[in-house]
Amino acid sequence: MREFVAALAAAAMLLAGCGSAPPSPGAAAPTGTGATSPAETASPTASPTVSRLPLEAAYEQVITNVLPSIVQITTKVGLGSGVVFDRAGHIVTNAHVVGQAEKMEVTLASGGPPRPAELVESFPAGDLAVIKVDRPDGLRPAKFGDSSSLRVGQIVLAMGNPLGFSGSVTNGIVSALGRTVTEPQSAGSPGATIAGAIQTSAAINPGNSGGALVDLSGQVIGIPTLAATDPDLGGGAAPGIGFAIPSNTATDIAAQIVKDGKVTNTHRAALGIRGSTIVGDDGQPAGVGVARVERGGGAEKAGIRAGDVIVSINDEETPTMAELAEAITALKPGDKVRVGVIRSGGKRETITVTLGQLQGE
């Protein structure tokens, strides 16, 4: 898929998906012609094979069970991955994988010719989408787990089609929970902000967006979406830093789309403005210029107008659109927030806004 970059702390974010390389087989036992002592011969731990076999067996079982539920999605502009959601042929993926496409092709991990599919609905604000294949025969729905029960340090496997290498798998751990990450705005992405993202050390590479992050019980606990890039490496991938949408979020949104054809409840707060980052006289981000106020939204009701510049939320500076989005994502519909604005005449004011609900369009 196309790469996108967005600032996050010292790193930038790259829309991608899990990169893929087979799990390392571990250190090999030393070989040679030296003599072996009786103690070494009798020791049950002399060979590392003994201690790693159970984990290898677990990896193999999970891959055997889950990989048939991972598909490759191909559009006219690129490819990505998807996870089979049900036996009716619905597949959940990232919104940026389908982009503007209404029709695409799906290739099963088991092989065979590509199958026609079409978009059911996309939820760009959360970077999720559901597509449906014309012929659901042979599809194996994945088992989705409860992402709220994840623990830092859990071993996870990432499955998908990085760089078009179908059925690829990488391994890692859950590195952190509850991250908020924002994608940059571009032709292929409206700048989705993902709340509660799972950070993982599993390798992330373009083309695996929309695939599966899986625990060792064989349950999908996340949808890989972002990889970190390091500006000091010329924008190259920062090893061991990737992000996935929690499975609880993905299944909730997908179920709404399957049932109603759209997202009816995003569970997310909205300020009710459309805007973009503006730059100050020093060339640095200086706030979010309000281009449009949504009718009936919290901002309009509170008196925020087009031309205002939003500089803070609850006294925390928001010099960029990404930081403003992240601040709002951490709140709930109905919350009252203090919004710092600079009016067109230069006067600074603090306005109390009751947040509305982000619409599923």
C-alpha cells in the first residue's frame, strides 16, 4: 500500500501493515570435534531444541489455524490485507487499503484465482472498512479475541501480505497499550486518529495493512495499520514500533456496517469543526485554523467561527491538527472542554464546548 507519514513524538507514522519474515529459529547448538564431558552428556538442557519446541509448536498451530482467514485485497492503485469476518463473505480491513475504490479483488491464502469484491462501507475517521466478496465459498471466518484483556509482554504474530508476499508472518510482543496515533491527511487518508492503539514489536511493512495481529490462542486481537519511521533514518522504518487497531474497536465498527450498512455509533467525541494546521511567523505550527464549523455541532453552539484558530484543549496546547485530534479522541461525547481560540482580530479567548459525537460518514 501507499506509505503515509505523520509525526508522533520523535518518530513519524507510516501507513502500512505487518512486515513479514519467518520467525527466527533461534540459536543453533555449537558443533565441533571437541570432547564432551559426562556431565554435559547427561544434562537435559544441553540442547536448546528441547526448550524451544513447545513455543515453535504453538506458533505452527496458530499459523495453521489463522492464516486461511487472511486475504489479499488488490485495488487499481495497490494492495493490502483483510480478515474474514463472517461466512457471508464480509471482510474487515483498513479504510486506507480500499481508498476510493468501490470494487476490488480478493485472493484467499489457500490460493485460487482472485474473486471480485465490492465495498460495503468505509469509516475513514477510524481507518476501518468492510468489503464483501461475490463468492463466499471456502472463506474461513477468523476468531476475534477481547483486546481489553491484552497484557504488555504477550507474544503476538502478525499475518498478512507485506509487499505482496502473501501469507507472511512475523512475531513480536505487545509493547504498550492505549496509544493514540494519528495518520497524516493525504489523498488516500483523511488523517484518521486511532484511540487505544496496540503497540507491537512485530515487524510492519507496506501491504500488510488490514491484516491480523494474533495471540497464541489463535484469536485476532488487532488490525495492523501503522508503522513508525525514523526521520534520522531518512524516513525508513523504525524497527520494532508498529501499531494496530484493537479488535474490540474493529469488530464493533464492522458489525454495525454489516447490520446497517453504515456506522451508527462511533463512540467517539467530536468538536464539530473542519480545519488544518497553520504556521506562525517563525515557521512553526501555531494552531488549527477553523475552515468550517459543522451545523449543530458543539463548536457552532459554543460560538466558534470559521477563521478562528484553536490553540489549546483544556489548557494543553494543540499546535497541529494531529494533536487536536488526539486530544479530542481521548474524551467522550458530552464532555465539556475548554477550547483556547484566537479570533480573527487577534484576541485570545477560552470557550467552553460540549462535545458531540463523531459521525460515521
